[in-house]
Amino acid sequence: MSQHETYIKRCLQIAKNGLGTTRPNPMVGALVVYNNEIIGEGFTNPYGGPHAEVNAINVVRDKRLLPKSTLYVTLEPCSHFGKTPPCSDLIIEHKIPEVVIGCVDNNPEVAGKGIEKLKASGCTVIVGVLEKECKQHHKRFFTFHNKKRPYIILKWAETRDGFIAPKTKGEKKPVWITNTFSRQLVHKWRAEEQAILVGTNTVLEDNPSLTVRDWVGQNATRVILDEKLKIDKTYNVTNDDANKIIFHGDNDVIPKIDEKTLDWSIHQPLSNRISGSYIKIEWHNRNEIAKQVCKVLYNFNINSVIIEGGAKTLQSFIDEALWDEARVFIGDVDFTDGVKAPRLKGKLVSHSKLLGDTLNIYAND
């Protein structure tokens, strides 16, 4: 491994500290290296805060070393004003002579402009070090800008005999297939993604909370597919622990949107109506529900979503080929009968054990 690769690998390591907090911005990592010694490193702050390059430069004690140093960063430094000033301007201001970049930013507002600005200032720019690894690290960000939809993770647990739920049960709560360690891992995943999506039957049958109760982190936005608006305030998903987006097909609910804020309101609120953004979509073509959902979530600037059920909801995204990753638990139990697990074709990229549970992770080819 070359020296440049070693330092970009370290950038990738520290960048992960921003997982689940920088969204919708990418979780970038950066280093400042002087005379083969790391004198500053940083990762992107929660959305609206300083970027990785700014944090790495700011922690350098002796700023006189910056004009003799190299900056390493996983993603091209930004060149536009957003919540913060352009990182490329700060690099130029401190006269950093060399910048090594993992991959080019595919956001149209950047897309090479940061590199051009740095080169125009006389900076030496090296691009494409551990490019494949950097693109994989920034998979949510790249999917959002390239495919105009969120990065989609499917998640479910099934029994050894291929069921995700029993045929009948006595009360409205989940029937656990996996152990407590697997369930804690799911809560960690929820904290890492921007939204979590379920269908009507999952809410009515299991009454889930869809929170990160067993992990430290921010609750994801709850996205609920509720065609006939059967879900009312008695269900856990309707509390104020997280923002909510409700997709429905009720013609009596007429949403009005403020184009600047994407704030939706209800013209005809009902006493049992839950607070949230109500989005009407067309349900007559079942083969395009997932497509409509993805389009709305993209407009809401949501760059990742984890879909937790139920079987019909998961299968609809699979059938429309609108998924990137599937995380499938196989618990150490049998149901003999019940709701069949979704049918999935994908490349197995990971196979692991969590005590008695098996976790298979697939990628959509």
C-alpha cells in the first residue's frame, strides 16, 4: 500500500464517526500531513456544521506548517456556499500546496469544480486514491445524486423454514424471530439511516415503535405506507419521537405544499389524524408504488431509507428493482406456517453469525 493509500485509508476510518449525523451531507474524513506526520484530522460535523477539511485544518496547532503540508480527503472539497463556506476556499486561503482526493463529488453543485478551483490556485491535486473504497463509503450520497432516490436497505428476519411472521397471533406486538443481539444491531442500523419505512399491516399487527431504543442515536424519519389511512393515534409510530411521512390514497385528504420548505399541511384535519406530512400517491398500479415513494423521498432530501416490512412492502421494492442492499436475518426457530419471506435475487456479499442467528447481506447487481 502506497503512502497516499495509507492516509486515505485513515480518512475513511475517521469519516465513519459521522455516520447517521451528517445526512443529507456525505460523511467525509480528512487529514493534514506534514513531513510524514499527521498534524490534523477531522470528520464532517452534524448537518449544518463544519466539514471534515475545516475540522482537520482547525486542529493544526501551528498554522505555519500548512503551506508545507498535504491535505488528504475522501471526497472532493466543496466549491459552493451552502450551510457553510466552500472548503476549497479555506484550503487556498491557507496555501496548502497539495491535496489528495479519494473520489470526485457527484453533486452537480461541485462535480469537479472544487478540483478546478484548487488547480487554478496553483495547488497540486491527486484524484482517485482508493477510489473504489471511497465510492463505497459514500454510497448513500452517490446513489442520491446519481439515481435521484435514496440509498435503499431492505431488512427482515425469517425463520429457518422461510417465514417472517406466524399465521395468527394473539396480540398486537412483534413475534421475535431473532435474539436480543440481532435486535440491538437493527437499532444501530436505524440510527445510521435517515428514514425507516413500513407498510400498514406491520403497524396494525405489530404496533412497532421504529426507534433506536437499544442504541444511542437519532431516530430516523418514519415513512408509513397507509393507503386507506387505517392508522390512528393509538399506535406507537404516531408519537412525536420522530418525524413522519404518510403515503395514502384518500381523496378526502388534500395536501398543500410550500415549495420552498416542502412543508405539507392538511386542508381537512380529522380528530384522530396524526401529525406528519401526508402525501397522496396512486395505488391502482401496484408496480409503481415504490417508484412514487422514492421520488417523494428524494424531493424531501432523504438520502437513505431502511425498509423493515412487511412482506408485501418489501416485495414491491424488490420487484421494482428499487433496492441497493438487503440484510436478512435467519433466526433459530421454525413456524411451519405463516407469512412467507420475500423472494430476493442478489449477490451475497457477507455471511455472519450472531450467536444462534445468521445474517446474510446481499447487494443488488
